[in-house]
Amino acid sequence: MLFSKIAEHLQRGQHGERLAAGYLRKHGLAILANNVRSRYGEIDLIAQDGDTVVFIEVRTRKAGNQVSAAASITPTKQRKWHNSAADYLQKQFGNNPPPCRFDAVCIEIDGRKADIQWLKGVM
């Protein structure tokens, strides 16, 4: 029972990341990378929006969940997200990083329907 619940959660997260990537592409962003890991944590998606590098946290929830997708981005998660982004920028651009932004894509799934909300500049 425990393993199927974990698998369901992981499958929902992966599905949400695919939905988010497609949604962002339709809105003009170029996806540069996904699931980028550092010693601080993981960045779900990294995209390019014009000259800006966008670090995207994807939160996927079943409809009716007690905690909304946006509310689930805790201060601890924000700190890990920021540190992972700083690590990525340093490795990719050295001391000359481009402008960057932190966005969240919050997805509520109700059966086969997905409600997607893109929050720009959340941090």
C-alpha cells in the first residue's frame, strides 16, 4: 500500500511537470532544463523568457487538497530553491549571470481536468 501511494505521488508530480512545460512553451518560454539537482535541492524547470532565466517550481495537487499548491511552497523550500538557482547560475555563467526570476506553476488535478495557474516573480 505504501509503495503504490508513493508511486502515485511521483507520477502526479511528473505529470504536472510535463503539463507545466507544455503550458510555458505555449506562452513563449523556452525550456532549458528539467529536474536540475544541486547539493541544495532540485529545480523542477529552468526556462528562458527573453533575456531572463526563469527558475520554476511546479506544484501539483489533487483538487480539494487541504493545502493549496501555492501555499505548499514553504520558506524552507524557497531557501533551497534560491540556493539551487544561485549554484546553477554560478556554474553556467560565472560572475556574469543574466537577469533571473522565480516563478511557480500550480496545478490542481480533478480527474482528467487540470487547472493551471502561473505565478510570476514569487520570490
